[in-house]
Amino acid sequence: MMMSEKTHDSLITGLDVRHYFQDSVQTAVRNQQLEVRDDTLVYVINLLTDFTRSDMLYEDTPDGRMIKPLVRFYSEAVSASSWQEANESLKRLGDVALFIAGLFANSLQRSLVDVDYYIAMGGSAYDSLAESMRRSFHGRNFSDVYRELGEKFTGLVDVLGEVADEFQPGNDQDLLRLYEIWVLTNSPQAERKLRQHGIQPVATSAGKTSH
């Protein structure tokens, strides 16, 4: 995986974690002009708070202690022996994908897959989880949250990207990488940053080009 436990832990040392994420996420949502339900916002804040503990993010696997590849969560969901196990794997897939794509998008350029893969996998996992919860009497209260997480996954990645800028200053100033992220995801945040640096990204019928 592109992020070590040491790197992960160093990013959150000394923070009043929950209070920090509550303030920064709410500010980023306003800045991104993203309309999000209050309970969805609470879900994201809780997710970030939980994942500041490396033992909540990393797992013991046959290959060592690591963040499991997303495809493994998907495989576990497909082969699960129960509805509950399948949903747990889908939730884990969506949560890990959102966390990595939002806070560590720049690191993904050194891996075999890029941020668009995480967005596609995470959004689909939350969509599937929402549908599964909708069919369950006990899960209906959560169905709308997971549906919004799936539908607004890219927007939430942008929100977490802004949060990441606060404790990883300068990482997103690599304009080539910023342009790559815009090409892959059509991220409004990436587009705004490019324009701030005088780059005018333009979508064309044959793809995207920049002038």
C-alpha cells in the first residue's frame, strides 16, 4: 500500500481529532458548496476520527499488516455467507476508498491504480449497501445515508481533499498531478485549483485538454 502506518500516524499527531474533523469537514462542505444531509456529515466525521487510529485502518493479512486492496473487500462481499457479512465488507470497501481517495489522492499516483478507481469502487459499494439496507427493516434508517455517500462520492472526496490540505500543506501544488486528478475524476475542486494557478481546463468531446 502507498501509505505506511508511520506516515498515517504522523499526520494526526497532536490533533484534537474529532473536534478538528468536525470543524474542517463542515468548513470544506461550505466551501465546496456541497449539499449533504446532517447524518451523512456525521458519518464522514466519525469515519475520519476512527481511521486516525491505524489499528482501525490496517489489518493483519497473509501478506502482513496492511490496508487490504479494495478488490479483496469486494470479493469478500460476493462470497459472504450471510447478509450481514456482505454488508460489512461493502461498508469497509466504501469507507477505505473514501478515506484514501480523499486524504491521500497524491500518493495514489505511485500505486497500480489511481483515484478514479477508488471513486468508482467506493461509490458502487455504498450504492449496493444502500440498496441492501433498503430491503432490510432494521437497515432502512441507514439506507439514505449510504445512498448519499454513493451519489456524492466525488464531491465528498473533494471535501476530504480540502481537509487534507490543512495538515499536508503544499502536497496538492503539483500542477501536473492536480491536472491528472481533474482528468480522471472531473473534480470541481481540482478544476478550481488549476484555475487559481492560471490553468484553464477545458472539456472536449474527445476528452479533456488544458490551455
